[in-house]
Amino acid sequence: MTQYQGDQTVTMGEWFVTWLIMIVPIVNIVMMFVWAFGSNTKPSKANLFKLGLLLSLICIVLTVILAVLGLVPALPDLLDGYFY
């Protein structure tokens, strides 16, 4: 695997296009993996998407654990009155 050798700065235009792509369902998940583990991705962008994938995994695992423990159906009751 080769390291990215070009300019290390991600421009505002690149971030704009990146976040536009992230709006598209399914494509955003695929692109997260491409940008996180692709060899042509700038390091700061790769690190951002590696973190995003890690946080997504943590949320999925916690949701599964809470569902198995039966706590997910109780969440609406816990939040009842919170938004008043």
C-alpha cells in the first residue's frame, strides 16, 4: 500500500464535494470506506472517515446490546415529557 505523497491540505472545495457525496444514501457508506482506506486519500480526510466508521460501529454495537437487554423499547418512555 502506497502512502499519499501530494499536498496534505484538504481544500474547502474538496470538503464541499465530500459532504455533498455524503448526502447520497448508500453511496455515503461506500465512500466512507473508500476514503478511510484508499491509498490516494489525504491523511486528514482518511483519519476523519476512519473515526466516522469507528463511531458508527460503536453505535451499532451499543444499540444491539440495548436491544438484547430490552432497553430500546423503553427509550420513548424515558424521554416522555423531555420535549415539552
